[in-house]
Amino acid sequence: MARHEAAGPVVLPQQRIDPKVARPASAEVAVTYTVVVPVYGNEATIPALISRLATLSHEIDGGFEAVFVVDGSPDGSLLLLRRLLPDSGLQSQLVTLSRNYGSFAAVRAGLAVAQGEYVAVMAADLQEPVSLVEDIFRELSTGEYDVAVGVRTARQDPAMSSTASRAFWAFYRRYVQKDLPAGGVDMFGCTRQVVTELLQLQESNTSLIGLLYWLGFRRAEVPYERQEREEGKSGWTLKKKLRYMNDSIFSFTDLPITLLITAGLCGVVGSLCAGVAVFAAWASGNVQVAGYTPLMLVLFLLCSLILLALGIVGSYVWRTYENSKGRPGAVPMHHERFPALVANHG
């Protein structure tokens, strides 16, 4: 994968799109670029985010829209968006989910209504600069790449948080997906073709980034420096990280089964060695009356291994069952559109 540095003023060329590729049926104006923003607990940063996206929409050469997906946010984000978007000068859509489904489900809901030929996804906390959207669209519009991901060159986070994040993504790259950038992926963009293929993968309890990398296509990496959080507190908790890791491991690797088989083989080899030692001791007359404690320890160990094995196999069975239900990843409750009051072209 190639790395590219952003430079100079932005004039994004148009690319011929294959008419066979599925796309939204209609649009208020011809939209070339769409930004999808999942919203959860971001009331403090929404005014600055809308302002920066509105400025970007005037600088980009092509129709631009923003899609905000409110993922059951407990604060006043929804009311604030409804108040600010009509007069923002930004062509936008507002999707309200029926409850909190998680950021990846919210992103998928936004991708489903995005109208652009190029679609980028960013967080609402402004830790990824809006200028990165511009850089991602620049790479995609060259026609040389189908996917562009933001790659952190530095991050202005607390030392403990930064260390934990590096350890998390190091483990993820080592055991789940080796192609992933060292700092993970918080922001990406892709073409309409990739969006179409991504939405056809109707898996539950999985990783959207994992699916994106599983699809392949031509990828570019856009370096950026992760900014310090301006407002609020990160919702990317340890519990959510572990759940994300768990979903990724069971969806994209056979690591649990491999570990289970390895443990079983080691147990067999250990049992054979112990058996040989016990037989030799018995043959030499050194075996005393069998003790109760060793017997119980062995039983406890075997029962624990059996429960662990059942748990691993059960996880795969549960995920298969969940996918067989065919439930949607998220249920939209409201879908509103806000046309731009001024032209979107620079």
C-alpha cells in the first residue's frame, strides 16, 4: 500500500463511474462526495463540526453532502442537529436510529443512504481533522485507489491511553488482520462500488473495518496526526475494545480453534509423558497408595478444559445462529433531509 502526503490546493477531478455499479436511486442535486458521521454523545463538538464541514463543502469541486446518524445519543445531539442543519449552508441528511446499536451499525446505516460516488466516514469528536476528509477524497478521485484509510503518524492522547491503544492494535495486527495499519483505522473513505459490496455483507457481531479489509480492492494510506480531544470523553472504553477484539477474532480468524487444538495436543503429550513416568515408578515399586488430592486436581483440570472447549465452540454456534436470524444491524426511526441554502461548489 502506498503512502501519500497532502499538498497544494484541492481540485478534485471527476471519475467515470461504471453504470453497472449500484447507487442510490435519486438525489436532490448531483452529489459526488459524502461524509458519514455517527453521533453519540457529541453535543459539544457538533457546532464546530458542522461549521468545518460547511467550509469544506464550498472548497471541494463537486456536490457535497454530510450524513449524520444519531445512534441513540443520550444528550441533546439530535435536537442540536435539527436546529443547526437547516441554516448551515450544508446539504445534509439526518438519520435517527431507534436506539443505540453501536458505531459500526450507525456507519452502515449512513452508508445505506449516502448519495456520493465517493464516501468517507469520520467521527464527530474532531480528533480526526476535517482536512483528512479532503485528503481521502483526493486519493479516491485519482481513480488509482478504491479505499483510502487514515494512518496515524502521531497522536495527542494521554500516555496511558496511547500505550493501551498501541498494545491493542499490535495484538490485532498480529493475530487478526496483518494488513491493518499499526495504529488501527478510525477513518476511511471508499468508492461507490466498495460501498455497494460492503452493504451486501449482512453479518452481525462483526467488524466493519475487518469487512473492509476482507473485501480487498486497491488501498491507499493517508498519514495524519490524531488531535487531542476538544470536548467530552471518549466512548471507546476497555469493554468496547474487548468486544471489538472478540468479534474480530471470531469473524476473521480461526485462532480460538487453533488454540483449542494446540491445548488438546499438549494435554495428550503431557498425559503420555506422565503415564510413562507413573508406569516406570510402578514397575520399580515406588508407587504408594494413590492420593485423593492429585485425583481431584486432574478432574478439575479436565472439567475446566472441557468447559473452555464448549465455550469456544458455542461462540461459533451462537454467531451462526445470530446471522441466521436475518435481523438488520440497525433500525432507522427518522430520516430527514436538509438542502443547502447556498451553492455547494467553490
